[in-house]
Amino acid sequence: RVNLTADTTNVYLWTMTEPASLKRRKGDGKSWPDVQLSIYPIGSGTCSKAVVVPGPWPVNNEPTAVLASGDVVRLGEGRTLYVYSTVTGKATVYPIPELGKPTAKAGQSTLTVTSRDNVVVSSASLGRVVVLTQAGGGFTTTSVVSYQRSRYLGGPVRKTALSGNANTVYVLGGPKADGITAYDIKTGEVKATTEQPTQYVGVSVLPSQEVLAVDPTVPAITVLTPDLKIVASVKMPIPVVEVF
């Protein structure tokens, strides 16, 4: 079981031993395996550092990313930010109260690091986007965007996407729980919505700032302008599982 992220220098792996493969002796009080963070320089194939770290088991595709400082971040349980030093292996834990409400609704969370090292966490199940900014050696919440979540959460994992300047967040759902809505990341105000109530299941932003949406009914990839005007729709020969 593994979580994975990388930068231009290293590959970072969170791994654990399969619990069923562990041989336990009678009276052994430890009932679960440790999570280990391993660092592999790209091209070497040899581990340069491996340390036991806190955090959830890497079993649910926990989102991960690398900060400009070289530290790596991992989102656990959809509501806790773990920041790991790649020098010492030490982890600092930052609960995100705005995402702490338990829910049985389906929907995965995503994590994005902006050019300013802000961390943007989105919960599709709660219909909420939280911006965390580095301050005083840690992370604090500086913005929260709440929206009517999409009624259909199958298909691609990514249900939200940031604009290139990180000023706008595009979400599936919105005022009518259909189509795509663009929100101002600082104020939470609606900036634009799609004109047609198409039920998209995935959204991403290109380097050109055009928006891509996954339409499962055709299936098709729809291209939209930053203000959510449709430019083109390309039919796909197979259902779209993910867009990279």
C-alpha cells in the first residue's frame, strides 16, 4: 500500500506492510504496522532516507504534494494536513476544522499547492474549499468557499480546479447543483456559471486557462473559456476515467 508524490529531484513514498502479512506473537501489544516515508532521488533507484512517520495508512489515495521549501504535505482523513520535513522526517499536524464535519456522503478530497505555497483543500462530499496560508511557521485558514455539491460524484476524482493565478476555483455544482460554477477564492462570490445545466463529472484547468469538463452522457470532453462559455465539445470513443 502506497501514497506517492514527486518533484524534480525526488520521489516520495508513504508505504506500509500489509497487516495480514505480519506474524504476531501472543502478547504482542502492537496491532498495526507503521507508516514509513521513503525518499528516492530520481534516477538512482536507491532510497536515500526512510523514516517512520505519523498519519493514516496509505490506503485511500490520500492527496500529496511538495512545497517550495522541499517539505511534503499529505491530506489525511480528508480533514487533516500532515507536513513532513524531508530532512528530518519530522511531521507537523494541522487539523482543518472547516472540513471536520463527518459525512456519509460519497466524494473524495483533493489538495493543490499554489505558486505562493498556499494549500487549497477541496471536499466534494461537503461542498467546501478551504485555503490554508503559511504564517508564523505554520498553516492557518484564510478563506472558505462553500457551495451546493454536485448530485453525481462518479467518474474522475477531481471535482474542483484552480485557475492559474489561484484567484478562481471551479467546482462541479453550485447554486443549482448542476453544471460548473466559478467562485472567487477570497470572497466566495460566484463569478460565472455554465449556461446549460449539463451534469459534468470532472473539471480541470489547462495552462492556457481554458477549462476542461468531463461529460459522461456522450461521453465527451467539453472545452470552456475561463468565464465558462463553451468553446467546443469533443466526443470520446470510451468513457473518461481521469484527466491529467
